[in-house]
Amino acid sequence: MRTFQTFSWMSLAILCAIAFGHVVGFVNPSEKVNGLWLVVAASCFYVLAYRFYGRFLAQRVMNLDNQRRTPAHRLEDGTNFYPANKYILFGHHFAAIAGAGPLLGPVLAAQFGYIPGFLWIVVGAVLAGAVQDFVILVASMRRNGRSLPEIAHAEIGSVTGMATAIAVLFIVIVALAGLGLAVVNALYENAWGVFTITMTIPIAFVMGMYLHKVRPGRIGEMSLIGVALLTIAIITGRAVAMSDWAAWFLLDRNTLIWGLAVYGFFASVLPVWMLLVPRDYLSTFMKLGVVALLGAGVIVLAPVIEMPRTTEFIHGNGPIIPGTLFPFLFITIACGAISGFHSLVSSGTTPKLISQESQAIVGYGAMLLESFVGVIALIAACLLVPGDYFAINTQLSIDTLASMGFPVAKIHELSQMVEVDVSGRPGGAVSLAVGMASIFSALPGMSGLMAYWYQFALLFEALFILTTIDAGTRVARYLVQELGGHAYEPLKQMNWWPGVIGCSGLVVGAWGYLIGTGSISTIWPMFGAANQLLGMLALCIATTVLIKMDKAQYLWVTVLPMIFVGIITLAGCYELFHLFLQRALTGPSAQVVTMWVNTTLVGIVATLAVIVLIDSFMKWYGYLILKRPYTSSEVPEGKGIQLPAGRCC
């Protein structure tokens, strides 16, 4: 049996190498690559990484031990702490981390060609993103489910703790702006899409009331009701768009922005069972089901990738994302490879639900699955003819694109097939929806249904995004209350209604302003840079955790990705700072205030990151070189006190 297993793993590794050879052009370099090879290469690489590197991290680095009682058992209260079934645990964690980042980032980064994005998504997730998620999850689990800023404060100091808290708040707000902008660009002047998305809100209310008030515990019945109502909304959306009621849903950008802000406000203040829980639950099924269907479609259809391996924009001057391949590719991909936002989930609800320590490997596996979502999104976008891809994601004319060497081929035909003008809709959401619809409509028996698949794809993306927006707005409101509580004590009471309403209004006003005054070329790079910086800070905190576990021999696990991510994101912040500053000084007067705001925000978050790094390096030097004693906030088995000074574990 052992010989058979060894042979199987070696065969899988060989298949992985062959697939990568086709993807990067070592095999048949003159031919266009088949999308099937990207799926095979990524899938094999993820399986090998989970089996070998994931096991190494679990057994050697973090020493997962099922004999240690987790907070879910020690602090069980039936509300925040309780031991969840391992499958429910995975579903919750994946739904919480899988926002729109892995959908939109890879699509926007396709302007550089498909190879750079594919390699960073796959390799970056295995060596950086999944490592961050897993180590922070275990660190929080062994500290009674503490949040990332609290861990930073306890393990490094008050300076790093405060800097991390402020950086987290900034990143969440910019992330919400970037994701909200993608929704607005996809739905303006789209009656079918607006009607369908609007209907998901009362559907979520119906599901929440049914499960909470009418038939408590009847999850199956609630699921059937939700899926049935969602299907009806998609089907009737076309009829509404072609009726006299269409004018009610043909909304301009400003109306959509304010509507989105109102939704985010109510999602932040209403009880979670009314909106957040049913929407998350419904979106989890859609996320996993649609990704699986897309993967199967690529395998069955074996479509050809039309986008070249690299484009001329790797040297800069791209029409979608400004700047060169380094560092803008990495900050554009955002959540597909590493996401600082994940560290908030890994130190939030998930560590409070783990029944056995071995289940913490979910932190590594779920990130690999999200990375696979990014690969599928990249494939869907790169199936389009490059000229059509740029026609959708920019405001450039057909003649301008042709003069750049990217002639538009089927943009009018695609618009007719999906029954919406898809040209000039930047943000990634529309081009991804067109690519997804092309795959679905090419499956047996699906011809002629591309318009329905297009709206379904938009709904799929919007559920990703709206789940992040409502949950992110609530998280940001918590952070504002925590920070404001240092100056005004009542704000620390999370259920104090004046604080709830005021802080929620402040948060939605902040990201609503960024959406209304920004563009995808300014907001998304800023979000990507900030999000990656938080990932660097999480890896920095994880390094301190390893030092205090007496795991200095394994520091390369977190230090190497921290250095790489730190270099690319600080370089990105430097480029963005000067880009925004130049536009503030020389750009149109209407954009001066916006550019100064962007310049200030990028400068603040980069400064906070440098402060955390310097503070951490000083602590590491003291622990490793000067052999200074330290304390750890890790909770011993069955207790709730700090370990004494000296080396722990």
C-alpha cells in the first residue's frame, strides 16, 4: 500500500509538472494554451501542497494536538463559542473569507497576460496566503479566540496593537469601496440585474424570519424556499426589464451608490439573523456550486485561452491598472493569493468553533480553494478576445483599442447575446460575467440561454460582494466603536444604539464617498496594496508567535513570504503615493480633493506598516539575539491565565 501511495503521489507530481509546462509555454510554445491545462496544473499543485506542506505546518510547525481542549469546549456558551461539525466549520470559514477579491482581482490583472497572474495566484496562495490564514487561526485558537489587533497588542506591544487596529479599519473601508464600485459598474442601467439583486434582500428576510420565527431549526425547508425564490427572481427579471416597470430599475451610478450605502447601513445595525446569516448561507451553496460547475465546464469544453501569455502592459501604461507588472500585478490580484482580510476571519469567529485542534487545517485548505476560484475567474476572463476584454473593462473607443493592437471582435454580438450593452463597464465584474456565461451557454442543452447565464453570473458575483459589504460594514463599525471607546467610554458598548447608528453612518459614508469620487484604476490598487500590507502585518505577528513557541528553526515559513509581500506592497504604496500626489498637483480641479484624500490614506497605511515592522524587529532582536525573556498570551490547557515569563511551550 505504501508503494502504491508513493507511486500515486509521484504520478500526480509528474502530471502537475507537465501541465505547468503547457501553461508557461515550455511545451508547444507557439500554440495557444487550452484552459484545461490551467485547471489541471492548479488542482494538482493544490493537492500536493495540502498533503505535504500543509501537513508539515500542522505537525512540525504548529504541533496540532487533539489532546488540548479548544476554546469551543472550554468557553462554550452556545452563542459565540461552541464546537461545530467539521463540515459546517469549513462551510462557515470558506463563506467568510471568499469575497469578491478572487473573482475581480485576477480578471483585472489579466491585462498583463494570463501567466503572471496564474503563477502568483497558485504559488502565492500555497506559500503565503494559506500559511498566514493557518498560523493566525491556530494562534487565535490558543488565545481564546482573540482578534488580530488584540494578539498584536499582547505579543508585540501597545504601539503595534494600535497601529494594527487603525490599519485594519482603513483596509476594511477601502475594501468595501473597491467591491462596491464593482457592483455599481455592473448594475447601472441594467434593469434585469438591479431587479434580481434587489429581490435577494427580501428573500434573505423571508429566510431569516422563517428559520428564526416560523420553523426554527428547519434548515432544509429554508434552503428550498430561498433557492426557489431566487430562481423566480432570475427568471422574472427579464420580463420586468422588458416591461413598463423597467424605468424603476434603470438606475444611474449615484442612485446605485446611495442605495448600496443604505443597504450597508441597515445590514450593519439589524440583528444578524435577519439578513447576514441567511444571505451567507445561501451564498455558500452558490459559491461552491458555481465554482464546481465552472471547473467542470472548462474540463468538458477545453476552451482555448485567447489572451496572450504576457502583454505589452507588463512595462506599464496599461488601460486598466496603472504601473508596471511589479508591483501592480501583485496588489491587483489581492485576495486570490494572500489577503490580510482573511486574518480577521481567522482571528474572529472560526477559532471559536473548532472542536479539535486538527480541524484548524481548515485555515490552509480553505485558502487553497479560494485560490482555485481565482484561477477559474482568470480563465473565464482570458477566454475573451483581448480586444473585447479591453472594450468591456475600459472606456476606450474601438478605434483606440485597434490602434493599440487589440482590435475589438465580438463586443456588439456579446451585447446582443446577453441583452445588455457590456462595453465600457470597468471593474472586472462584467467581463467575468460574460466569460462565465460563455462557458455555461456552451454546455450541452444550454445554447440560446446566454442572457440568463449572464444575469445569473452577475447575481453570483453580487452575492459574493454584498456578503462582504454587509459583514465588512459591521466589522468596521465594531472597530470604530473600539477605537472611539478610548475617547468616549459608552462607544465600547456594542449594543448602545447611538453608537451603533453613528458609527455605522460614519463607515458607510466613508466607503460611499470613495466609490462616488474614485475609479477602478485608483480604488482597486489602493485596496490591493492595503489588503496585502495587512497580510504582511499578519505574517509579522505570526513570526512573533512562532518565536514565542520556540520555533525559531521554522521562522522561514512566515519570514520569507512576509519579506516578499512587504517589498511588493511597500513598493506599490510608494508608486501609488506619487501617482495620487502628481494628480492632486496637476490633475483636473474636480479631482484635487479626491487625489489628496487618496494620497493621505496610502501614506498613513504605509507608515503604520513600517511602524509595526520596526517595533517587531526590535522585539525579535531582543528575543533571539539578546536572549531577553518574554511572556506569551497563549492560554495553557484548561486555564485562562498568561504563561509566566521565560520560554514557553
